Amino acid sequence: MKIVVGTDEQTLNALIAKKFGYARYYLMYDTDDKTFEVIENIDPEDNHAPLRELVQKGADVFIVSYIGPHAFEVIHSANKKIFHAKNITGMAAIEKLERNELEEMQNPNVKKSIGHHHNSKVI
């Protein structure tokens, strides 16, 4: 399984980014060989191109803290699962997911996508 977490550093020991669509990096962890690939989020305003790239590379699951409707739709429309975790490292979130301790999200938890509207509110 390939699990994606967004962080502001290129390490799984970094905290999960508060705003998933605006994480500096997406780390795709492969549970089979325990390795990860780093995808830089160069332009978060660019229609979430890095998220589409991760889906194409075989990402199965995304772990997020807060996610807006646009990023959520990009992932959800590709039939990928999204789980909620906050205030923990990427690796801790992956371990919790593997123990079935994270809640699957059915909806975004930010009302408006930041790049599309300037008044985002956490819901």
C-alpha cells in the first residue's frame, strides 16, 4: 500500500502539515518496502497537480490534518481514501493507520479551498 502524508520537511519525522493542499512536500510511503518518495508541492495554486501526480503514481491512501473541498475532490474522485490525523508526525500517522486507529473522512474539514477563496474556515 502507498500512503501519502503532507509535511513541511522532507522527512517522515516531521509533523503533518496543518493545511494539506499547502504542504511543502508530499511523502509517499510504500508499506511493502518501507521506503518513501518526496514530491515537492511547487505551486499549490496549480490545480493540485502534485496530488494528481501522486494518484497516477499509485497512492492508495492520504492522511491529512485539514483539507479543503478542492483537494478533497481531487483525491476522492480518484476513489482514494482520506484519513484524518493532526499534531503528530507522518510516521506516527502511518503507524496509526496500519493499526486502524485513524478515522476515514467522508467530507473536507475546511469550508473553502484557500487558493479559490480567501476566507477559509475550519469546520
